[in-house]
Amino acid sequence: MSFAGGSSYKTGVEMAWRWLTRNDIRGIFLDVQRYIQTEQIMPYINVTQMAVQKRKRYEEQEIQSVPRKKSNTRRGEASTKDKARAKKSRESSIDINDTEEEILNLESQITASRKYLNNITALLSFTQNEETEDETRMLAAIALCRVFSRLFTDGSLNQGKHNSKEERTVVQWLCVKYHSYVQTLLGLLVQDDPARQTSTFVLIMQLLKGEVIQMKAQDDFSWNSGIFRSLLSALLSAEKPGVILRELVDKYVNVYGDIRFYLFQIIERLLMDAENDGDRKEKFRANALEILSAIKPIKESDQSLERSYGEAPQAQNKRVQSLVSQKKQAQIAWLRLLSTGLGKDQRKRVLTIMSSNIVPWFIKVELLMDFLTDSYDTGGATSLLALSGLFDLIQEKNLDYPSFYPKLYSLLNEDLIYSKHRSRFFRLLDTFMASTHLPAALVASFIKRLSRLALHGPPAAIVVIVPWIYNMLKTHPACTFMIHRETPDELSRRDLEENGMDDPFDMSLGDPMETGALESSLWEIETLQSHYHPNVATLAKIISEQFTKKSYNLEDFLDHSYTGLIESELQKEMKKMPVIEFDIPKRIFMETDTELNRLGSLVNMAMKQSCSV
């Protein structure tokens, strides 16, 4: 794109900056952002039309500032004050406009001749001065971005083989100024102003394109040692880089294959460099997890593989555009992150996205074995979340993990019954127990333990457990002894009917093969047939009926809750009106005026016990 110049540009600047205010600057900067994202070299700002509009508004404001005639004697005093305020406002506006016009003049001089390169120092002073107006600082930053973009394009920042000593000195000086400018931008990037962060980030990405184009003959040096590495280092060490992280991933990493490739590479190295620095390591780990977890997995047909943000040699393009190479770099980055010692919440987050966002990046999924087994051994919700990935490794990669089912059995406790991950666990449990080659003693232990937990579980959990037990009994017929067992002789039957028996099941044992569940019975399910909730009681009766149904679909029961059960009960149509007591009783707890009835005695006893405790 060609640059505007000559008298038309000069006239436009003189007309524009005479009348511009900060609001106009902000509007122009948004236009510049759009230019930066679409053009390799940014054009000069065309502000002529905006300046004319601004001049009209400014003249109208001046007219309105003139006080009307007043009939009172203080008219002269008020008029003097209003004129003073208007004069002060005009002087302030002129000072701001003069500074901004100076910035544009400095930039135009650099463009016109290399003898004005020292103007870069003046522009840097505007950008680095914290007392300068925000809009002025950003305008100077934009001007410098245009200057260095042009210098990148014409090769002025590259040390040529045939450069003279003076030219080498100039290039070295320019590189120093460029480095100072980049550090200033990185400082603005980590501030708390989201608008300034976004604007600065756009400038940095424009400079990155210039760097990559300039260093195209020097392999990936510009990526691993240039502004891109500095950008990622600043983002990983920032307190709240959320806005910029999303901007980086959504608009660049998921769009350009070369940015994604080098991002994986640089993050792995930055995490390794911060390994021995405690506070820095914690920030790097948290922000690296935010970035990596937001990157979408890609396939061979993904167009972003062939899309490059910068230019590169043909041989390097083949490496960057290779799906295998991208997966290899992603795998290395994820392994480095997982080895940094994730916190409890971070580990849960990783396990939650393991199947969807992490495993697709791995060429060798078995490398996740140590992380998954450690997570599975942690216990609680972390073990529940690690189940899926670990079972996939056992099933697909022949992972030898003999304690999988004992550990799974130990997860069946009260915390699970009330856990928010209950539905997910039962989906996985249904898969784990589907094999008909599992020992009957092991399956019986799972059935018996869940039956025992159902006695004091919520209705929403019981309506899942009962159909699951039904399915297990259908899949493993050897376990049906738990619901129907013939007594060998008449004497034993009579003794059992008169004296009952102790339950041989030992719930405290950790080994499901040694609990004695197969010798026990499912008396807990029969107890549930008298449950206070009618839906639970009705469902529990399926164990006492003929097993004519092939199996139940657990998905029909997993998402039940107290609210859902109550609503379904209230929405039922009553076929027969319930019998109610139409006579109001005279007494509830008293048999007579002085004597308690049975209910009153129970209430009285309960109250005495609670008082004694």
C-alpha cells in the first residue's frame, strides 16, 4: 500500500490536528487497529473529513459557551468567569493538539529521510512518559509501529554483509531502540486497562509479522528469540491476562499453523526455565494451562495447518505445516505442564478436558499413564475424573494396572452417592462392568456395596442404583443367588425362618474378591420396597418380579433430582381419589386429658433423649 504524502497530507494534518480532541483520537485509533490487522504496512491517518466535522462542533460549543445577557447586576462578573473557563479550555485543547501534531510531524520526517531517524528517540519519550495523556502515548506507539514496520519492510533492521561500518552502527542503534520500544509495549500490555491491553496486543502482533518477514532466512530464530517469546513470557507472568489470552488463542493460535507450532515450543521452554522459581512457576503454570486448554485439536484436513502468519523457508514450512510435528510439539508442551505439580483444582480441570482437548494432541497416549495413575490414587472426585482416561489406556494400550477394580470398589462410598459427578461415574461404571468375563465374586461385591449405600442414599441416587443392579444380574447370572437361594434341608430352613442369619458381607474389606458378597442376599433392595418415596418403592419391586426385561437404559434415570421426582409426582393424574379422614380429631398426642397415647409417648421419649444429649 502506498503512503499519502505531499501538500494534501500536510493540509490534512494542519486542518485535523488543529481541532481534534481526545474522543477523536480514540475513534481514529480504532480505525488504525483495523488497518493493523489487515495491512502489512499501516497507512497515514486520513483525518481531513473528521477535522471539518470537529471544527463545526467546536465552533458550536464556543458559541454556546458565550453567556446570555442577564438583567441582574452580576452579569459582568458571570460573563468574565465564563470567558476565562472557555479560554482555559481552548488553551488546553491547543496544547494537546500541538503535541499530537508534533508526533505526526516527527513520523512524517522519518518517512521522508533517514537523516531524521533520531526522531525515534522523541517518539519513544512520548510513549514511555507515564505522565503523558493516555491517548497521546498510544498515538506515539502507533506512529512507532508504523515506523518500525517500514524499517522491517525495507530491511533497515538487518545487518547486511556489505554494510559499511557507519551503516552497521545505525542498524545496531535501531535495534536498541526497537528493543526499548518492545519493552514499553510489553509494560502497557500487562496493565489493568482492557482497552489498552487489546490495542497494545494488536501493535505487538503487527511487529511480530515484520520480524518474521525480516528474519525469514534465519530459520525460527525470530519466533524463539524475538518479540513472540517476549509476548508469551509477559502473558504467562501476568496477574490477569484473561482478555489477551482469549484474543491470542481465538484470533491467532487457532487460525495460523505457524503461530500454534511455535507457541507450543516456546511455552514448553518457558515452563522449563521457571522450574526453580516458586512464584514465577505458579503464575506460568496457571496461565499456560489457560492457553493450552483453549487450543482446539486439529485434524489432517484442518486448513489452519497451511495458513501462515509470517513467511518462512519452504523446508521449514513443511515442518510447521505437518500435523505430526504440531502434535509432537503439543505433546511435549502438555507433558511439561503436567510435570510442574498441578494443584488440586488444576488437576481436576485437566482431567475434565482430558478426552476432548488433551488426548487428541498425543501421538503416544501411554505417556499420560503416570499422570492418570497418580490422579486415580489420589481419591475422591479426582479419582472419579481419572477413571475414563485410565480405563482407555487399559483397554486400548494394554496398560497393566491390577489394582484398577479394587480402587474402583473403594470409590463406592457416601461421598459418591451425593457427589455432583454421580451421573458421570455410573456411566463409566456401566462400561467397566460390562464384560461377562469378570469374576462373579467381584461383581457381587459391587452390587452388594451399592445396595447397602442405597439404604441411606437420596432418591435420585436410588433410582439409578436399582436399574443398574437389575442389569448386572441379567449380565452375570451367577449373581442371581443373591436374590433366590434354595436352603438344602428342612431343618436349616426352619432355623433360618425362626432365628434369621448374620449377613456374611463385610463392607470394611478393601478387596472385592474377599468380601463374601456372593454368600449374602439383597435384603436391602427388599427394604427399599417400603421406601417413603412412591417412585423408589415401585422401582425397587422390579427385583422381586420376573426378569422379563432385557435391560434398562441408565440414561433414563441418571439425571433425576429431588425437584424432578416431585414434579413428576405432582403431574400424575389420579385415577382414584385418596381416602382422607374428614372428621377432625380432638386429640393427637393424648389418650385422655391426662394420659399420653402411643404417639405422644414416642414424642415425649424423643424429646427427653434430645435434652439429655
